[in-house]
Amino acid sequence: MSKKIAIIGSGNIGLSLAKGLVKANFAQAADITLTRRNTDHLKSFAEVGFNISNNNKQAVADADIVILGVLPQQLNTVLDEIQTSIVQAKHLVISVISGVSCAAVREKLGDKVEVVRVMPNTAIAIGQSMTCIASDNASAENIADVTKMFETVGSVVKINEDLMTSATALCACGIAFFLRAIRAASQGGVEIGFHADEALKMAVQTAKGAADLLLLHGTHPESEIDKVTSPKGCTIAGLNEMEHNGFSSSLIKGIKLSALKAGNLYTKEG
């Protein structure tokens, strides 16, 4: 019998995962319950067979796998609400909430409940997420199940939980950093003569090609850079000018600051 899944707080991440699970035949829509305070936002999902509800306690009671997708500031209220529905030997709890440890979830739901912490990014919406997962008590079987679940919406890496805030900076915030780099490249394209729409298309495809080179060849960025740079050439001149202006340094500093901020998202909540 297939496992029943409850997605508590069905925002962008939860809804993208629900679609991915069904598309990949990991689960049937009828086995997934989506909860939200205002279920009007979920009508289109109800029409294609998902269960929708605003009753978190009941959704959890009926499920085997519980995915927590609420905002960090809503979490304690939701955990208090569902605590009596949790059966520690039965439920696997997956948290996609930034800055919240597995231990913090267990503190509310019980010491023996298995918790897996998951950090996808916004590319989950197109099945291209870089998702990091961590747990300090889940079984190998449950880790494998969670990996399969999130592989339906991109790539998955298992990491130590103490690296989760770092992963948030590199993968979740990182989407914005790479998008800003693409925007800057397109602005440069306009300055050297292209129309804005042309420049953006060219920058986007060039960035995608660069990423795919590394993914498909399994190479290091510098080895691919070496293929493009020639003595006294235009590529090395441009790269060196960017480096003189702090290109790599500013990206590294931004990632470090984002990691610092990510570690404070939950702890500052009253």
C-alpha cells in the first residue's frame, strides 16, 4: 500500500513537490493531502485529485509522511496543533523550514519521531531544485525515501545538519546571486549594442551552457575557463578586470553574510 502524505502549509515548495511526486509516479494525487488556512488557493489541485484541507490535525492523523512547509514564525503554533496526532513509531516528519533543526521539531513532537530536514530552492517549481537533506535520527530507509521524493524535483545531496545554514546561503540564496550575475551580463550586453531582450536571451543561454558544461563533463570551472582564454585575448582581459573589481571576493563575501543571516531566521522568532 502506498504511503499517505500530508503537506502542512502548502506554499510554493509544497505544491511544487506535490506535482513532482505525482508526475514521477512516486505517489497518487489521492494519497496526498494539502493543507492551507485558505483552501480557495488550492482549488486547482482539488480538481486534479489532491485532497485539500484546513484541518492540520486530521491531515496528520491520516498520513504516514508529514511535510512541514509553514513559515518559521508559524511553526511553533503548528507543532502544538498537530502534536497529539503524531504517532512516533508511524510518522516520518520532513521539515522544509529554513533555520529549524531536527531537534527543535522533535522537542515539540516527541524524542522518537524521525525527522528529516530538507532545503530545496525556488527552481523546485521547474523540477531543477538543488535540495540538501540532513537528519540526526532517521533510518537509512527513510533517508532513501526522502531522497527519492526530492529527486522528482531536481538533484539531492545529503549533508551534515550543521551545514544546513551554509547550504541555504549557497543553494537557496544562491539562486538570486546567479540571477543577478545574469542580469549584470545582460546589462553589459545592452551597453555594447544589443537590444535588452536580445542581451538577456544571450546571457541566459550562455549561463545555462556554462552550468551544463560542468554538469555533463564533471570538470572544474577553471579547466573550462582555460579553454576560453588565450594569451593576450579578450576573455582573460575581461576576467581580470572583473577580478580587480572584486568579482569573486564579493560573491564569497555575500555567501558568507547570507549564511550568517540564515542561521538567525528561527532563533530571532519570539
